[in-house]
Amino acid sequence: MSPGVIQALVLRHLYLYRRNPIRLVELLFWPIMEMMVWGNLSVWLDKSKGGAQIPTFIPYLIGGVILWDVLFRAQQAVAISFLEDVWTKNLVNILVAPVRPLEYVISGCIVGLLRIGVTVIVLSILAASAFHFNVLQFHWNLVPFFGLLMLFGWTLGLISSALILRWGQGAESLAWAVPFLIQPVAAVYYPIGDLPWWAQTLGWLLPCTPVFEGMRGVLSHGTADLRLLGLSVVSNLVWMAFGAGIYLYVLNAGRRNGTLTRVTSH
Amino acid sequence: MAGVIIVTGSPGKPAADADADCLWNAIARPRGPVTDHGMSEPVLVVDRLHRMFGESVALENLSFSLSRGEVVGLLGANGAGKTTAMSIILGLTTATSGSVSIFGMDPLKNRIAVLRRTNYASAYTDLPGNLSVAQNLRVFAGIYGVKKPVPKIHELLEMLEIAHLKDRTTGHLSAGESTRLHLCKALLNDPELLLLDEPTASLDPDIADKVRKILRRIQQERGIAILYTSHNMRDIEEVCDRVIFMHQGKVVTEGSPAQVISRFNETSMEDVFIRIVRDGDLEAVGK
Ligand SMILES: Nc1ncnc2c1ncn2[C@@H]1O[C@H](COP(=O)(O)OP(=O)(O)OP(=O)(O)O)[C@@H](O)[C@H]1O
Ligand SMILES: [Mg+2]
């Protein structure tokens, strides 16, 4: 693996953001909007605390929304950095260059990490000034959960990229829908125990389900269930291998049936 | 440089050249098939390539080789299979049967090693339109591991006369300017094998002429092997040492432009082209 190649592929995205600041708006717009909505809701809940007891489902819901966003944004970051090359018809140049698929995928993940980094910094500043919310008082137990969701988001991004590679830009909307395909069984907003058995089985096959379950544990009694974390780590590794397998399969199938050149040039 | 000697050599080869060749063979050349030019080890060998797309045949029994310092033109009507052949050589498409060997290696097994020493430019791809010209070249210089990217990029931009456009947004270039940028990208890694799919499409006659001269020059100076497709017969006559005429996926005739023109009793490549395309499968006509 060549660090120089990965660096060059990341550089391409840094140039993109530097040259087109409007792209940064997209990076910050949704998180800021969500922050305003959920921040205001929290403030209101805090104020009304003196009166009635806040139902437990409220923090569950907010936690679910925030964590789901982590997963969704990570998936998007990888899919967008791939689409960037599809949109600009640059993919052929990459495919005929000495770039290994793994180097390409890693560069997409690094770009995703940088994007999340920027988002977190800006949101923390905003949260501190607008809602007097200090990230340092945050539930630090949730950090590993963020990491695990990000990993799974990247894997889903890889699978989305594979869909586009196979079916071309027509599959773009399908690629956006990938995370929502799993949402119903991933127990994002409700405990998995309330689902029918078959949905529970499907749900436990996903690395994000233990995370959402664990998040509710942290919110209700402050500690993270290490078994859930472990399950998510293992499941993430299996899914990553699966995602990489699909991607490589589609790449090679594209070479075999000649669709690769159709997707990548005009 | 063996390639250049032979490219410019006369049919009645002087003894000194032959001796030099023998010596070269003895000391430097790895063993392997020799082309019809009796040149050095071929850079590219395409052997009985066959490609089907469903029921239709895109390539049928395509064989040819390309030596160091040689420019070969792949000609044929729209749909003849030129781009398909290039895609197979580049590993973008696989062959239904047959094989490709580049620098003596199987490109499917040694993809990275082969691609480091190869490059490609086509009228059908773009570079990211939202980056500047220089940024795009810096990214690809990084990808190809160019040692001193800044002077290299400068040199290429100067050579293709687009240095004044280096800060221009790539998407805002005119077609001819972006073609020249593609050529810069394709020359970044000093490739030993260069595949050009209609590189002069959309160039004005002045720039097209300059590009032909540049290609000739780098081919002579650096001994690059170039596989070239173009619908511009002037290009072909000026740039190519040898042409391969394809029709419906098959090779119809092959030789130097002058040989092919005289074989068909025509006065120009353009006339040969029209005859081949209109008369269909014409091995007989060619003889
Ligand atoms: N991916 C594909 N799927 C199906 N058919 C294809 C595919 N790629 C090429 N073909 C068919 O193979 C044949 C050869 O196409 P190719 O693009 O190689 O022609 P070409 O010689 O490059 O033509 P042009 O001069 O128009 O560029 C055509 O009939 C084309 O329709
Ligand atoms: Mg073509």
C-alpha cells in the first residue's frame, strides 16, 4: 500500500473544498440545523423539568437522532467522495492509474474523518456559545459508540459505491437509501426487544444495533455494556469484509461485462 | 536507442546497424518474441483477443505488438473495436479470450507495476472539473509518485502551451485546452507505454499540428511506445510508424501508412479508410 497515493487522493478532496467553499456549507448546514432544533428542544425540556417528569423516551429519541446522524453522515461521506469521481468522469483516470482499491477506499474514509472532524469542532463551538453546552461534560462513554457507527457508516458507503459502480448514476438515489433500508430493524429509536423475532434476528446481524441498545443503557444508568461494544466490533469487522468483497466483486464483474467503461466515461 | 534506429532506418539495413543490434541483443535484451520490425523486446503484445458483448462480437482474433519507440495507429470506423481493445489493454474490460502482455508481464496479475509505467488519455474522460489545472496535475503527480512534481508539471504545461491556464478551473477550459491538459496528465509519469484514444479530437489545426510534433518528439527522445486511435488521417500519416486497420473487430490490413496506401492503390489514408469501411470485409481487396 502506498501512503503517497492515499495522500494524493485525499489532497484531491482538500483542493475541492478549498476551491469550492460552497461545499463546506453542505458539510455544516444539516448538522447546524439539527443542532438548533434539538438544542432548543433540550433547553425547553430543561426549563419544564421543574414541573412534570420528562418521559424517558425523550433523551432516547434525541440520542437516537444524533447517533443515527453519525452513521448516516459517515455513509454519505464515503459515497460522496466516490460519486465525486463518477460525476466528474474521473473514475477512469483512477482505474488506469496505479491505485489499489484499498488505497482508494481508505482515502474516502480519511476524507470522511476530516469532514466529521470539521463538523464536530464547529458544532462544539456553536453548542458552547448558543446553548452553554460543554462537550467536555458530554457522556464520554458514548465516544466508542460514535466510532463504531462511523465504521459501519463507511462500510455502508462502500456498499453504496458498489451499487453505483454496478448500475451507474441511475442507482444514485438507491445509494442514498441504503442506510434507511436497515433503519427499521436497527433499533435506532426503540428497544429491539419490541420487534417481532425475525426483525430482531435481522437487527442483531447489524453492527449498529448493539450501539443503539448500548446508547439507551448509557443514558439510563450511565455505563456502557462492554458485551454490546464487543459484539459491535466483531460485527463491524465481518461487515467490512463483506462490503469490501461486494465492492471488489462488482469491480471485477464490471470488467467482465464491460459496464465499467460505461459507468466511468462518456 | 534501438527503437529510434529502426523507426528511422531504411529497408536495406546497413551492416553496422545489424551489428549494433546483435550486440544489443547479446548484452541488454531479455529473451522474448521479436516484432516484425526485428526491434527490441515488445512493450505490448496483444495475442488473439476476442471480446463478445452478449451476442455481438466487438473484437475477433486481434493480435499485434508494439515495440519501444514505435507509434502504432489503430484505425477503423465507429464501432470497429478500437476503444474496446484499449480498455482490455488497460484492464478496464476483460477479454472473452486471448491475452495481453505489457513489459513482459500479465497486466491482470501485475496491475500496479504495469500501470506505473503506462498512461492513458482519451477524449471520453474528464479530469475533475472543479479543481484548477495545476491542482489536477498535482493530484495525479502524487498518484503516479512523480519525484519532483512542481518542475515536471511546469515543463509539461509549457510543452503543451497551457502554462498560462494553470490556475484556471478545469471545467472552464475549452475542449482543445482540456485535451492538452489530458496529455499533460498522460505524460506525468514519463510512461513507457502511452495509450491515446482520439487525443487530437477537438484540437484546432494549429494545435493539432503542435501536438503531433510533440508526440513525435517525446517518442524519439524517450523511446515511448504509443498506441493511437484517431479519425484524423493526417494525424495517422504524420505520427504513426505503422497502422492497424480494423473492421468489425478484425484486423483488415497492417503496415506503414505508405505500404497500406500503395497496397490499396489509393493516394491517401483517407481513401483507404473509406474503401475499407464501405466495402466491408475485404481481405481480398487489400491483396
Ligand atoms: N460495454 C459495452 N457493452 C456492450 N457493447 C459494447 C460495449 N463496449 C463496446 N461495445 C460495442 O462494441 C463495439 C466496438 O465498440 P468500440 O467502442 O470499441 O468502437 P470504436 O472503434 O472505439 O468506435 P469509435 O470510433 O466510435 O470510438 C461497438 O459495436 C459497441 O457498441
Ligand atoms: Mg472509440
